Amino acid sequence: MNKIVALGAGHGLPDPGACGFVKEYEIVMQIVRKVQPVLERHHVIVVLTRTAATSLSNAKDLSQNKREDLENRVMKVNESGAEFMVEFHMNAGGGTLYPTTFR
Ligand SMILES: [Zn+2]
């Protein structure tokens, strides 16, 4: 049976993540798009937590939007049967962990 792996682009608008000379959400989506076919060539079933550069929430309040986006991504991973998940970030500000849990 093929392994199922979830890949997460860490940010989606309206939360762009770190912004400098590049925007985090754009870079992590490009990384996900590069990793996906590599895994698929090894017969891994890839589940993407987001397929567009936007949040999985329609909430207008940014904090609520981020919370709902995270909850919806976690639900998507849990429902997919993924055995593990890789969440991509290109943080710029001293954080050491972005706590995402499932299962
Ligand atoms: Zn990030």
C-alpha cells in the first residue's frame, strides 16, 4: 500500500508569512510544488493542505482567519489518512517551531 504524506505550504493570504525581498507564502508554495512530484515518483500519495495561495478560511478578522485556516488544514490532513505531514515555513523572526498537530 502506498504511503500518504501531507505537504503544507505554511501560509496563505491574507497571512503572507515573512515578507522581505520575497514573500514566505510564495516561496513555500513553490517548494511544495517541487517536492510533490519527487514523492509521487516514489509512489507516495501526496495530499496538499492548500492548493492555492489563500487561506482555507473566509473570516475577515486575521486572528480568526489564521485559526480557522490551521483548523481546516489539520482536518484535511486527518481526513486524508496521511501518516505524516511536512509543513513548510521560511520564518524570518526568531521562532523555533510552528505548532501543528494532527492525530
Ligand atoms: Zn511561516
